[in-house]
Amino acid sequence: MVSQELAKFILKTDYQNIPTAALQKAKASLIDSVGTMLAGAKEDAGSIIVRYVEKIGGAPAASLVGHKIKSSVYNAAMANGTMGHVQDYDDMSPTLIGHPSISVLPAVLALGEEQKISGEKMLSAFTIGIEVECKIGRGTIPQHYENGWHPTATIGIFGAAAASAKILGLSEQEIIYALGIAGSESSGLRENFGTMTKPFHAGRAAAKGIMSAMLAKEGFTSTPKIFEGKAGFCKVMAVEYDENKIIDRLGNPFDVEDPGFTIKPYPTCGAAHPAIDAVISLSMEHDLKADEIQQIKCGTVPIGKDVLVYPKPATPLEAKFSMEYCLAVALIERKVGFPQFSDEKINAPEIKQLLEKVDMYLAPEMSDLGYRGTFNADIKIVLKDGKEYSKRVDHGLGDPVNPLTEEELLGKYSDCAALALDSEKIKRSKEMLSGLEKLSDISLLMDILRG
């Protein structure tokens, strides 16, 4: 049975038998995700979820990143996961067609802080969690995604439950129960993309993953066939699936190593990234100006057409899911960062005029790529004087084929952390994260991350 095989994998896998390369890649994603939590701590969605947590209360067991408060492990995971996804700046997995780390790491941080686990155990539990969710994605994607589900939430909960089970030391039977409980708590719809509810998906998945493991540890039961059962996760939420693909390559290799994760260079939906790369490159190379542009033609893949659904965004969150906006601001400002997603920029006349000239279409030569978690883009910029400039990008910056350097990763972390921490705490947290394996108790790190 699938749950039994997953449980055996979780039980037998420890820091010592995870390949070094996989641990290194996972650590990079872990650092990146802590940064995105800090980046989202003061955003509207982050502030609202923190106020909600304060109102409902909870024993002060775990830290809310970027805020000087603690709450229950459930509440902390929910808040930190929401904050970590609100900028849409966290890593991506082509296997999952989603964000693997931000549903798992908040559970590891919250439960790990309460349990006072070491940095080594934190990294191994996180690596196990993201491996489990990605392999579930391998067996159910792309159909699950095409049906309208948001895998960061719906599959991420299993990763959070797996990591939590590892931290709590659950038995094989208890892990099976935890996965079964998580299956009934799995939800998250793509219709909410471009709203505050999308990042909330990640927070709820993290929190419910903890809940599933904690209930199982207390003896709460569930089906042992949550994946392969005739009314189970795969049949109901994917329809077309291959349950063998979930278990036949568990840890061999770890997904974080192969095919690897994308660490984002821009705080926007990843489906726009290769196109942004192309437009920035062409704009800089030819010194393009907005008033010279007749049209920006953007050929994209099917998933790009389906998720970038705001041609005329009205809010910063909608702008993150607008190819038109992203390319307009990329050409004019030649960068796409936090300052580019503000009400001021969205309402700037020059940007509003240019986005009207962006034509996003399904490129015929890319139509057969389907939903594979790749975001290829073919850009043609036509000037009013008839000149044309073209560029195709298949692997954007941050892609496993075109990864960020360690310096770029840590630079991104510093930029994110600066939105919530002072310079000394940025320095100390970066040192702790870089030397995570030597950390005896992650609560020392969490104390700093509260700001």
C-alpha cells in the first residue's frame, strides 16, 4: 500500500543516510523560504493572519516570524506559511507544479521549536517532507492541477504531515494514520490565485499537517488506503494517476536534487519568469523605451495562459499573476522586485499604457508541453519604427538548469529579511542558517527571527 511504503521511507530516512547533495539543495530552499516568510511578515495578508492568531489565542509554544509574539504550534505554522507565500517568492517544483517548501517548513519550524530539535534534525525532517509531497505529485500531476486544485495546499499537507511525523517520532502505523487524516483535510483551489487566500493555502496545509501527525500520535485512526482507495485522494482529486510513481523512486533520487527546485529571482508567479528574463535582457541590450513600443508579443505554455489571469490588475496580488503587468514593468524599470508591486506602480500611466500593448498567446510550438511545470517563453518586441527584437527563454534564472549562485541566494535572503529584521539580526540569522547543521536547538534561531 502507498501509505505503508511512505511510512517506511519516513521511518528509515535520517540525516545520516540522505545524500549530501540532496541536503545541500534542501538547505538552500530552507534558507530561501525563511527569507520569504520575513518578506511577507508585514504585508497586509501577513498582518491580518497575525491579528487573527492574536485574537483566537494559543499557548506561546512557537514563534511568528517577523513578529514579537508566540502562539500554538498550529497557529504559528498557519501564520508563517501564509506569510511565506504572500509575496509568491518561494521556491517551485516542476514535479509538484507548486511550491514545495512553504507548506512543509512552517510545520518544521513550529513543531521543531516546541520540541527544541537540532538544526540537523530540522534539515532532515524538512528534506523528508518535501520528498514525500513531490513524489505524491509525481503520481498525480498534471491531472490534479488541471482539475483546479492548488498542489501547494492539497499535496503540501502530506509533506507537512510527513515532516511532523518524523519530528514526533511516530510509528509506522501512526504515520499511516497521519497521512489518512491529512487526505481528508486536503484542499485549496486555484480559483483563489491572485488573492490573499492563495498564500493562506500554504499556511493551512502546514498547520493541518501538524494536526494530522499530532492526532495520529494520540491514537486517532484513518484509512490505510488514502491514496489508492476507490474513494481516496488519487481517484477523487486526480482521476488520472499512477500510484506506483509515488513510491517507486522514493529518495532515489530525492526530488530536490533531480529534477530540482527553482529558487525565484522575482516575487511573482513563476509562469512569468522566463518572459521577464527575456524582456529585461532585450530592454537593456537595445536600450528600449516605453514610448517606442508598438507591441510586446509573448508566446507561452498552456499553464501560463491558465494561471496568469489578470490582464489589467487592480491590486499588487493580481499584478503577480499578470503577464501583461510583469512585462510592462520589466521593460520600463528593467527589474522586478518588491518596489514594482505597489499601488503606485500599478496605477502609473506609463505602465498602464504599455501593458495594453502586451499580447500573451499560447505558442503553437509550446502547446504540446502541456502542464509540466515548465514556463518557456518566446518574446518578440515590435517597435513603432518597424524594428523587431526576439528572444526565447526555456530555463529562467533560478531554474535548476540556470540556478542562483550561493551569493545570489544569500543576497535574496538579506533583501527579504530587511523587511522585518534589523541588520544585526539579519547577519546572525544568516550565519545560523548557513551553519544549520551545527545548531543545537532551533529555538535559538527562532528567537532571532521574531525580530
